[in-house]
Amino acid sequence: MSAPVSEPMAQAPSPVGDGQASLPARVSSHLRFWRYGNRILAFMLVSLHVAVVWGLNEAWGQAMLLAHYGAFLLWQPFFSGQEKLPLPRAAGVLAVGGALAFLDNIWAVALWSVLLAGLLGGVAVGVKAVRERVGLWLAVLYLLLLLFTWMLPHGFGLPVLDAGQPVLLREGLLLLPLVVALLAPPRLARTTGVLDLLYTLLFVLVIGVLALGSFAAMHLTHTDYAHGTFISVSTLVLSLLIIAWLWQPRGETSGLRHLFSRYVLSLGLPLEEWLKQLSDAAERERDPDLFLRAAMAGFTHLPWSTGVTWRTGHSKGELGVQSRHMVSFAHEGVEVHFYTDAPVNPAFALHLRLLTEIIGYFHAAKTRERAMQANAYTQAIYETGSRLTHDVKNLLQSLKTLCSAAEHSLPEQAMSLQTLMQRQLPQIAKRLEITLDKLRSPEKAADRREILAREWWRNLKNRYARDTLSFHIDDPDTMLWLPQELFDSVADNLIQNALRKRVGQPDVGIRVELVTNPLPSLTVCDSGAAAPPEVMDKLFHAPVSTHDGLGIGLYQAAKQAKGLGYGLELTRNLDGEVCFTLWQEILPA
């Protein structure tokens, strides 16, 4: 059945179907209706006034109560005018109207007035604009005045009327509904709830305490109704002031607000204890699956819990016993099913959802941490392999040079070729041995092996004797010691990169210079084209994918140099002059 009620404020718009108006038409109708919302509210109050004040115990008065209830159904913010109410809810709506119309009891009307005042107060709290709340608060004030000056005295059977009071009650109170009809109606949002249930219950309880407190104070103090009402109001105001002070006392003392917040957060769940267990599990367990099991174990010790199951993309688990009451939540790839011994209320379900999100975040962090560890391990393997590949490639280049010398040598050059082989092959074998040592045990400090600078310089010149390079050294008889692996790796990378430029430009000149005093430095310059800006941005900081070198070899060489207290940089980058320098950093004392 369909109830004749207004468009709800919190009702989500439904799709257009057969026999229903389109969404724009429904919204337009809704806005036109709420343009007269305060007038309907004023008519609702006036009809209640007429029924209670003038039509009490009269048949036409009961008819006015029905008219009052009909106006309330038009004004109420609960149900949509197009919504089909289920039978139990429709029966409840009809039962309330029938009770008001046929009970013919002042206490039934008084109870309805208390509930209506609480409802209006709850709606008023949700309205943001002050001028739009005025009409609702005036309606609440009218209901309170009618309740305490007319309904309660009649209900208590008190002779409180004198000669002037009927005129005030019958004519003066009606000014408030008339003012409400002239005020701007509230623009209630359709997408959010307009009724604050907590405030509504609070208003109903306060009004009920005032009503019953007035009767109790009147009989306990043996005074008239006016004095009893004054005592009840004063006592309630004093109590509220004391509670407000205890709620947030001045100074550093924590009040009832702090205790209430802790109680709400821990309602049904010892939150602080569980979070401590979760933190300990996060620090103790690095594996995501083991952490998840440790975190879920905390739920099995709670009094309301019978068991818990969980599922991720790679694993699943179960603790405790499954029951017929179950709630499920999922977050960050973790799906959790909580089994309880009783149905879970909405507030507690919200707590469980938040805890599931915390577990999901922790599990995702653990998963990312494991992935990062695997990536770091893979990156270390990749960098080590790339570095060894460059070493082997440089050794291969040296072997190709020797092979080329052997192929193109003449018989009369046999003695010089033999001398070249005797000098170069032991050096190549030694470098290959160092490379294999790094492959077998990377943790060994092979880079720390040192060689005399003059001996290393002589080996370098012999290695590239056939490549037409220009070599310069400041002191040929120097006794300086150099880290052999570092200088071999950097020199080979820089010279090979320069030699690649001769593929397209055979006339590129290459100069190699070694300075031993005051600090060792190695400079390799060529007269080729400058490095482009996109290469310079990543040079020495990340692998560079290029077709002519300057890629991962220099990146590895720069890392190797930094570990030994050296620096590698591009000192000149001009067309016709490109220079790289390896230099020892001056360490602070």
C-alpha cells in the first residue's frame, strides 16, 4: 500500500520506471512542496491546538486530530511520496493515527506532543541556516507551552485555570504557528539525513523528565503546579550545568567526554588492548600471512566472538568455530568473516569494519615490504651481473686487440708480438681472476687491491697501444698506489665509450691523463659530440639506455668510486671536448 506522505529528505533518487515521474519532475515537485513546508507545519500545530483546547472530549475534536496527523504525514521527512511502504510499516503508520483519533485520552495526545517536539528539535539540529531553524524552534516552543500550560494540568486533574488564562491559551499561543507560517522554510537536503536520532531521543527524555518532574515536585513540596514546574525546570537546568562542567572541566583534568569516548570506542571490543596486540604482531611478523594469523588470533579471545575466517589473494585461514551470526568486511585484498554468538548491532559493525581496514592496511604494507625486498634482491643481482658483464666485455675487447695484433703481424714482428703477449696475457688473466672472485664471493673487498700507479699506467698504455690514444702522466716514476679494480673499470668504461664515437667519426681524438700529485685523478677526453641533456640528467645516478655507451657502465663505476672515496663526474660537455674525471675526494679530518 502507498502512504500519502511527502518526499523524504534522505531518500536516494530512484531510477525512472513505469508509472513514475521522471527524476527532474520529482525533484521539482519536491522543491515546490517544501516551499510551503512551514505553512503545512503551522496548519499541523493549529489543528492540534483546536483539537486539544477547543475540541477536547468532542467528536469533531477527534476529527481535527486526524487532520493534524494527516498534515504531519504530509510534512514528515521519513518516507517518499512515491515509496511503497511494506505492510508492517504501513500498519504502524495507521496505528498511530487510530490511537490519536479513538483513544480520546489527554495522555495519549501529551505523549504524542512530547514525541513531536523531540522530532522537530532533531530536525532543527540538522538545518545549517539559522534563519531556517527559527520556524522549527518556534514550533517546539509552542508544543512545550501547550504541553505544560494545558495538557499536563488536564492530565493531572488540576484546577489551574483562572479568568485570564483561557484567553491566553486559546488566542495567545496561536500567534506562534502564525509566525511559523510566515518564516522561510528550511531547505532540507535530499542526499543526507535530516533527523539526528541522538538529539531527538535527548529532547524526548528531557521533556519527559520535566513533565514527570513537575508532578513529583508538586506533590513532594505540597505546592501548586506552577511552583512544581519551576522546581522541575530549575533542577534540570542545574543538573545539565553540572554535567556540562563534568563533561569538559577546565584545566588538564580529563572529563566525562574522554571517558565516554573511550567507552564508545571500546564498546564490545577492548580497542587499546587489541591495537597493542596488532602492533606487536606487526613488529614481530614480517611475513604477511603469518602477521594476518597473529592479528586474527586476537579476535578469538573476545567474549562475543566464536570464530573468524579470512581470505587473501594467496592464502586463507580459520580460527575458532563458525556460528550462524556472521558479518563480513573486505579491504585492501583482505576479506574477513566475523562469527558472533548474537547479531551484531550497527555501531559494533562499524568498529569491526574500521578494524578490518586497519588489518588490511597493515597486510598491504607487509606485502609491499616483501615485494620491495624481492625487488632489492633482484636489483642487487642485476647490478652485480651488469658490472661483471662490463668487466668481461672489457676483457674481451683486450683479447680482441691481441688477436688483431697477432693476425696482422709480419714475421719480422714476431719478437715484438711475443713481448706484447707476455705483458698483456698475465694482466688479462689477473683481471679475469678478480672478476671470477667477485662472482664467487661478492662480499669480499676485491676493490681494495692496490697497484703502483706507474705499473698500472704502463699496463693501460699497452692495452690500448693500437687504438691511437694520447697518454699523459705528470710523474712517470711515481710511487703512488691506486685501487686497481676501480681504475681498471673506470678507465675501460671511459675509453670504450670514447672509442665508440669513432664508429661514425673516425677522426675523433682521445686523450687520457693521469695526475698523481697532490691527489690522484684520471681524466679521459674526446673530441666527439656532447652528451644530450636527457642523458646528463641520469648520468651517474641511474642506468641510461643508449646506443653508444654512457649507460649502466658509468652508473656502476660511479657507485664503485663512491664506495672507495672517489668521485666520477663529467667535467666538460661541449661539442669537440667531452671530459670525464675520476678524482679522489678530500675526506674531512
